[in-house]
Amino acid sequence: MLIVMRHGCSEKEMSDLLERLTKMGFAGHVSKGVERTVIGVVGRTYPDLKDVLETLPGVDDVVPITKPYKLSSREFQPQDTRVKVGDLTIGGEEVVVIAGPCAVETEEQLLKTAHAVKAAGANILRGGAFKPSTSPYSFRGLGEDGLKLLDEARKETGLPIITEVMTPHDVELVSRYTDIIQVGARNMQNFILLDEVGKARKPVMLKRGMSATIQEWLLSAEYILAQGNRQLMLCERGIRTFETHTRNTMDISAIPAIERLSHLPIIADPSHGTGKWYLVAPLALAAVAAGADGLMIEVHPSPDYALKDGPQSLTFENFERLVAQIGAVAVSVGRKMA
Amino acid sequence: MLIVMRHGCSEKEMSDLLERLTKMGFAGHVSKGVERTVIGVVGRTYPDLKDVLETLPGVDDVVPITKPYKLSSREFQPQDTRVKVGDLTIGGEEVVVIAGPCAVETEEQLLKTAHAVKAAGANILRGGAFKPSTSPYSFRGLGEDGLKLLDEARKETGLPIITEVMTPHDVELVSRYTDIIQVGARNMQNFILLDEVGKARKPVMLKRGMSATIQEWLLSAEYILAQGNRQLMLCERGIRTFETHTRNTMDISAIPAIERLSHLPIIADPSHGTGKWYLVAPLALAAVAAGADGLMIEVHPSPDYALKDGPQSLTFENFERLVAQIGAVAVSVGRKMA
Amino acid sequence: MLIVMRHGCSEKEMSDLLERLTKMGFAGHVSKGVERTVIGVVGRTYPDLKDVLETLPGVDDVVPITKPYKLSSREFQPQDTRVKVGDLTIGGEEVVVIAGPCAVETEEQLLKTAHAVKAAGANILRGGAFKPSTSPYSFRGLGEDGLKLLDEARKETGLPIITEVMTPHDVELVSRYTDIIQVGARNMQNFILLDEVGKARKPVMLKRGMSATIQEWLLSAEYILAQGNRQLMLCERGIRTFETHTRNTMDISAIPAIERLSHLPIIADPSHGTGKWYLVAPLALAAVAAGADGLMIEVHPSPDYALKDGPQSLTFENFERLVAQIGAVAVSVGRKMA
Amino acid sequence: MLIVMRHGCSEKEMSDLLERLTKMGFAGHVSKGVERTVIGVVGRTYPDLKDVLETLPGVDDVVPITKPYKLSSREFQPQDTRVKVGDLTIGGEEVVVIAGPCAVETEEQLLKTAHAVKAAGANILRGGAFKPSTSPYSFRGLGEDGLKLLDEARKETGLPIITEVMTPHDVELVSRYTDIIQVGARNMQNFILLDEVGKARKPVMLKRGMSATIQEWLLSAEYILAQGNRQLMLCERGIRTFETHTRNTMDISAIPAIERLSHLPIIADPSHGTGKWYLVAPLALAAVAAGADGLMIEVHPSPDYALKDGPQSLTFENFERLVAQIGAVAVSVGRKMA
């Protein structure tokens, strides 16, 4: 951490600051420049130290120079993490496709969709049993009944499943059923939940919070890794910006950025990332071209409306078409579908 | 909810849509304009219905026209909610001041601060026993020991206390000690926690999420109210924007906006809202001038550095000066300090 | 435009509003719902009317239902606009690559780069003669001397050129030299400049403003089209968000969104969009996969450092490699390079 | 400027970088830490140097430590700038009120409003003759005829006037009529316009761009100051965020931040900052409480609707009431109205 002193700070401010650093267990190396004096803080610094130091007299700015996350950084682990789910490997050469309904609603809906996405080439089945909903008056999921339906769909299709857990208390229950535990965007900084899934013995997919910086996201990953769970992957699902045409703004640049900063696999969720069905396919292909290790896509069963919904809705038919396109783009960037 | 049809949508699309609405239990009133046809959806609509309808063929846009929150709206309850904490009333004519350290660290730190803020005129003592921290390597609070220290400080000073709860499992524990339960910004959409504090028999302060719209904030309030807990107040603490000079951008306009849309009291937290000690006082005064029902302010004890920290840090001395200014501004807008 | 009345608005407010609409030359169609009354405004509405109507008594919300842009919309012109630059067609099946230095600095720098990008497969040469610079103390471009160097580079390589114009007064001058006039992000709402380039007889590329919504961008396009210049293309170059790892957040979803809303060709600029050289290639490929009609890429000559800069910098060598990748991804989505 | 080297960068990368710095005319001071090596760049650095240095091999981050603006900084000029307009002083103890219609529409409208705001206590009359409009189909102002009406209103009321200039070519014309030249938010980075108003001999008010950081805003101020025009004031008018309830988010914290970083007076525009008439008064008071040197407020004449518009519109009557409140809040923070 570097402390940039205010232009014209006093000798007294300097010596007080150095004394304070010493008391806190740090060493301070002073470097006087033409315009400013900079103090290098030596020792095991931590993110919140910035806030403490910034309030001290004579200080103009405090600049962290070491990244606050360790276990999730590529500096700590240069080789890619590979998450194993049955025979599947996520984070290697292959691009995986996770597909299914947003929420598990009925046995018929789930099984029909599971068979359809399997037939189209999906590798993993998604479906929410516990649903975060902005309003208390909306559908909040079937709970354990939903988990049982997912289990049934797995047995029928052989597809591993991923489903969300919303609260620490449910981690044990959800772990019993699911192959991959999903932590949703709204829970990216639910730190006690992160601790809990860090103790679980199942792979985890951590979605990026709606207004989380890449650094904060990797710090949340750090919570899970620090508890010993190294079977972790990340999922970009769009960030909140001023643009209202899309529900969120899919941050495609986060995909190669994560690849550079971290060894963790990165999945893209263009369904939540755009909120508009006609944007799902182009953004799915963009994510693969940018280096995503996988995609998570919502497939809308509505079999009775499928024929009418036309190109803008991701019906079974459109999903099938999309999987073929994903395969083509994957090959064009030197990868292949799982 | 209004469905705006695509320019040139077909008769078939119209009739399919109306049939679908009927199946879903709604009535659809068609209104043909010169350029567009608009369908009014009649029935008990809900926010997520927008997503469903937008994917249908022929639909250009779906516009909600009823607010999705009820119990928190001023239309539902025109008169102001008044939250009672001992002899204090929050949401009435008086402006309350909540003050104390960010985290409870030691008995000495807490008691000294408690006495100082009480002497300066604060009405409620704040202090975190469970601390959300971006990094797993930072201080995460003293837990129940912190709650016990808060209890001790309350006994010594007579000040009621407010402290944060981070997970549903701890609601019962925190409720046993605190006078007001705080739900932090990162948990504004931790829906199971909202349910739990909604069942608690203690007043709640719900902070706005870093990227939450005012509507989403009121929907989270709705979770708490819907469980029967009507002793609820809101707290604006800054939103995330592109500006990096401040940690967050304090949305002062949210204060009068909440006052117009809702009957719930609104508190302002300029300490988290700005992240810079020298901005706390001006923003505190701004919040009061804009109609805030109270302020929550972090006071930094650092007794050994208090004399040196100068005007940019909120030492006991600066806090005392600020309370006097708050009183003056409150009077200038027709209110007074509690 | 629809006017949503406040719950419980009075009969007087309704009749006053209808009378006012009549005076303003509109007809108002009242539609009473269970919870709200909605008034459809019939006539030639315009965007600012929303602001006027929202202030009227009894009004809760005003919802525009027709898009405020016409000439730039796909409803107005269903078939794609094709911009012709010499033998090149932008907006058709082929993907064009625009490349060159950020600013024209010296004859040697420009010519070397022009030859290199031509050899690598670029179709158009870029280079700034008038440079917008955040600080008055930075390099602001060579002006007309830069234009002359661009002309020379065109003669030597045969590549058409694109360069930015910053102020209405220079449109005539820049038009004399350039093949495509660029309007930069900071000038997207420099309306008098838009008028001027709308009168020019050269193709125009309009970059998206840093905080412009897609709708505002299309309205700025409308300025140019309304003056009679239909040889117009758009360029996504990243929007401003809270994320600080990248200089801007490249909004890849804007590419298919523009394709749906408008007939204008859409180019992507991953160099400005990311601000980090190692993100340029993945984002360039993502843009093509998402449907971009072209790319604009900064190529850094630094021949003496080229060997050392390694994979993260877009040297001539890296650019050459990228062009090959662009070709492969273009083919995978059914297109080809120009 | 500090260069933070990548963890494990090579000796060769270090020596190449130092050699390159030397070639560019800088000296580099190496400081090896436990985890990272940091190089201090000595010499006259400039903002864009960061971009150049960041692309070099071995570099992890580049941190500017001197502020890129000089003339606008408080370090350069500790005492407040006072802008003189006739007998008025802006930036001193007194708070000035600028009021008037958004656009000059008719003689009657302008004169009526001018007399009303003068009677209510306003110090300066505002009114747009050249209007930036998002759509080419909206009203764009009366041009010079509007300036003549403003001149007439000044003669009738004695109020000095402020009006916007949109393009360099009009600076001479507008200067002939106006007392203060306004540069609007959309033109904050219209650098040629900034140069031109920097050469004008009239005071200037520079509005903050919709997505401009405080630093960028001060750099734009620097353009004007660098041309010799020191009679400059700034105006906060709201920034663009994800919140849609308000048209912009008024950044009240920018007011004390500017006061700390710069000597320039700071005005607040709550009309554009909120976009909702019922938020204007609370935000105007908040701005004064936070230390604003003045307010700019749109007053809506609509005399025939004034009685009906009710409390949410800033009619003459509401403006009069607001001026009294401004006076009270100003006194409560140790200032007074001009």
C-alpha cells in the first residue's frame, strides 16, 4: 500500500504518520518526490486499511498495490482450475452448456425441458427450487419438492444438475440433491452463505453481483476458497448500468479479465444478462468468442406456444439452433463443445 | 399493466395474445391507436408478469401502471409511520441522531464513544457486532460478545442501540439485545432475512442496496411489512456510480422521493454514503435540509489521535460541532432535534 | 403517449387535463381501469412532451409508446442501410476492419502503420488529426497537417481513410480529405455538429456517447439523417459504469439491439471500449460473433518495442494474428471478411 | 506517476522500461518492496501517459499521484475565486439565486417570468436562446431573437442574465448579449468551445457532464482558465445512474468536494438534477446546506395553470416560497442570500 502525502504536508504530520504505522505493526518507507512525498507501507496490509489511513492528517490518497485476493488469483495458482462434475470438466478446452427453466414449476414442465435440452446437446440441467424474487408477492419456488423433481430429471436424462441456494441453513439440504451449488447475484456478498458453501463438498458456481466490481467478485470467491472448497467457477450475468433497453448490461470484457486475473473457470449467463430473449443467442456466441468456459441459458418450454413465439423466444427449437451455432463459434476460437 | 403491440402486428398475434391472457386469468382491453394498439391487462398483475408478456409474439413493450408495492406505499397508508424506540419517535417532527463506531472493538472504545456521543446530543448508539467485510481476511466483528458490550453501553448511557444482523439464524439472538435491528445494504435483497426480521418484534432499519432502485427498495420493505412488522424505517446510504472520488454517491433526492412514495421514515447515512470524513458534515446537513427524519453517523474515537486528526476526521469534537449545525438546519426547515 | 393518472385523482383534474391536451392540439382517449385511469394522447407527440405532461396535477406517470426516432428505425426502413466507401460495402454480408494509430503523429509512424495494417488485411485506415483530449496540456493533434499525412497514406496504400471532426467549422475541411467522417463519443450530442455532418456529402460514423442510452444514440443519428445524409453507420465504444478494471464497459448487447431497432450498420471499437490492450482481441471476436458489421482497432506501431511488448499489446504482429481470428469467427456466424 | 510492476517481472523488463522512460524524458526511481517493485516517474507527466505506460511489458498498474489539473486546484490558488457580475459577487459569503424559464419562448412569457422571479428575490435571470434537444424534432430555441428578448428583460428588471452557448461560432454573438456564458452539460467536453469561452471576456458557468467525474470536470475548467478567463464557476446538475425515478441523480457530495479540491464557486441546478418539480425545493435546500454558492432554478410561468398545478410544480408562488426557505437555510449554515 502506498500513501501519497498532501502537497505541502508538515514534518509533524509525516512523523506522526510513521509513528502510527509502527504502532500498527507496519514499516513505512519514505520517498520524497519533486511534487509529492510517497510512503510505502510494508507488512501484511488488508483492504480496509485504506479507509483508516485515508483519514489521517497530511494524507492525500492511499493506493493499494497488492491485490487483496490471493487464493483466487492467477499469481497464486498459474494453472487453470478444472471443476469436475461426473465425466464433465469445466475450465478445460471444452465449452459446457447449462440449460433449463428459470424455476422448477411442475414435473411435466421440468422433464419435458430436461429431455429437450439433453437432446439438443446441453451438458447440465438448471432449474430453481428456491427463487429470489424482488417482490414478496411473486412465486418463490417449490423448495425441497423442486429439488426432488430435479433429482428425478437427473435420473431420467443422466444430466447433472445445478440449482441455487439462498441461505446458509439450506446448504446441507441443497447439497444433498444438487451436483453444483449456485450462489446467485443477490447473494454474492452474503458472506455467511459464502462460508457455508465453502464448507460444502460440492462444486460451486458464484454469480457476479449486479454492482460488484471484478475485484469484489474475486474477494467473494476468496471466501469460498478460504474454507477449503476449490471446486469453484464464476458466472458473469450482467451488471447494472444506466441503459434501460436491456435488463442488465452483460459485461463481456469480464470474461477475458477473469481469465487473466484468476485461474477459476468463467461461465456466461446471457439470459439474465440481457433480459430479452432475442439478445440471448448473439450474447451467448459473443461470450464463447471472448473465451467463456461455458454458458447458462434459460429455455422456455411453453410447448403450446413454441410454434408461434417466433425467433425472439428461446423455445426448444431455437435452443437447438443456438447449440449448433455455439459449436461453430467454439471451433473458430480453438475450442469445442463438451 | 399495458401491453404495447408492435407496429404492424398481425390479427393472429392479437387474438393469440388475448387468448393467452384469458388462460392466465386476466382480461385484456384492446385500444387501437393511430400508430399502435395497446392492450390493458386487467386483474391482479405482478412484477414478473412483465417478463412473461414481453416474450410473446407481436409485443413491443409492457408497461406496469400499478406500483408493485402496496403496504409500503403512501397510497395504501397516507399518514406517516412513526417508529417508537423507548421515548423516541422516529418519523415525526423531530430529527434523530444515531452515532457510534463502525464496529464494536473493545469495551473501552465503545463506552468512551457512547458517553461522548450521548454528551454531544446523539439519541441512539450504533455499533456493529456482526460486520460484513468485502474480504475474508478482514475483521468480521465480535459477534455475541459485541452485543453484550452494546448492552453494557446502553445500561451506562441510557441510549437505545441499533446493530446489524447478517443472517436469518441470528435474528433471534440480535433481537434479544438490540432496540433496532439493522439490515445492511448488502442484504437488502436477502429475502429470507427480510422474512425473518419481518417476524421479529423489534423495529427494523432497512438500508438501501448499493445498486437498488427506489422501487426495489420499497419492495424489500414490503417483505418485512408483509410479515407483520410495521415498525420499519429506511436508510439511504449512497449508491454505486461511476464517480470514484467518493466511495458511493449519496442520493439525497431519494429522501424526498421516499417521503412522497411511502409513509416510512427515512434516515440518511452520510458516513457510508461518502466514505470521506470531510464530506460527512455537509452531507448530513444536506440530508436534514432535504427532509430526512434522522442521521446515522460514524464517530471515530481514536482518543490518542483526536487532537491531531484535524477537521477532516469525525472525532468527538467534530461530532459535537456537527450536532449543533444539525440543530440549526433542522430548525430552518421547521423541525427540531429529538 | 399514455398518461397514467394518480390513484384517486379528481374529476376536475381529469377534465382540466383533457382541456389542456385539446389546447395543445392533441386528443385524449380516457380508459378507466379498476385501479387507474389511463389517457391515450393522440397526435404528433414528441419526447419533451413527457416532461410537460408529468408536471400536471393528477398525473402519476407518462409513458411514451411510439419511438421518438423515425428515419433511423427499422420500422421506417426494414432493409439494411449499406454504406459505400469506394469498392467497400459496410452493412452487408462482409465484416470490415478499420485499423490504424489513435493519433497521426509523424509521417513515418503513419505510413509504417498504414502499410502494416493493409498487409494484415485491414480495409480502412484510421488516424486522428483533431484529437479530443481530457486535459488542455495533452497532445491535441496535428490538424490539417495530419489530414495531409492521411491523404498521403491513402495514396500509398489505397486504403480509404476515416478521421474525426470535432467542431462544425471543420466539417468542410475534414470532408475534403477524408472518406468517412467520424463523430466522436464526446460529440454525440453536439447537435450543431450533427447538423453539419448531416449536410456533408461523405459517409459518417457516429460513436455512442459514454453515457448515452441506445435511444439517445438513435436520436442523434436522426439529426444526421434528417439533414439528408443517409450514408451513416454507428459505433459502439463502451459505456461508463462503476467498473474500474476496464476504462469503459463495452456494451456488446448494443450490437444486436441496434440491429433489431435500426437499419444502420454497427461497428465495434474494442480499443476504446476496454482501454486494455489484452482485452482488445477477445472483445473484437465477441463483437463479430454478436453480429457487428465491422471493427475499429488501434494498432500501436512502436516498431522498436514490438518484439518485447508480448501478447498484451496490439503490435503489428498481434494485429495480424487477430485479423486471422476475426476471419474464422466471421465464417462461424455465416459472414466473411471484406 | 507510479508504475507498479507485475509480481515476478523480469530484470530485462525492468531495464527496458527504465530505458524507455529515459528516452521519453523522464527519470525512474526504483523502489523494491517485498511483494512488488514500484517505479516513481519523475518529470512533467500528463494524464495520457498512464495509457502509454500501462501497455508496457512487466507493468501491472500505473497510478497518477499528482492531480492533472493545476489552475483550477486549491493547491494552486488557496483563496476562493469570486466572480463579479455587476454588483453581485458569486463565491463569497452570499448565496445567489438564478431563475427563469428553461427556454425563451415569447416576450410575454419571458417578461412575466423575469418580473416574478425578481419580485421573489432572484438575483440573475436565466433563459435558453439556443437549446440542446435530444431529438431533432423538438424546439431548438429562438436564437438571436431569444437573446434580444433576454436583453429586453434585463433592461426592464435590472437582472443580469445567463444563457447557453452551444458552438464556438456563437461565442462572440452570445457574449455581446449575456452577462454570464453558460456551457451546458452536453458540451462539457466540447474542447474547442471551452477554448473559445476561455478567450471571451465574460464570466462563464461550466455545467458538469452527465457522466463526468469530478476530475474530468476540473480538467474542462482548466481549458477555460488556461485561455486566460478566470471568471469561472461550476454547476452541478446531476449525473447519470441506474436510478430511473429521477431524471438524473443530483450529486450533492460534489459540492463540498469541489470546495475542497478547487477555488471555483459552485452552483447547483436541482431542476435538471432531479427532473421532477416536487424534488426541486428539497434538493435546492440540500445544496445550500452542503455549501453551494448559488442555485439555478427553472420557473414555469403557465400563469393560467398556476393555480391548478398544485404543489409539485414550481410556479411563481412556489418559487417565492422556496426563496424564503433558501434564505432560512443559508442563515442556518452561516451565510445569507445575495
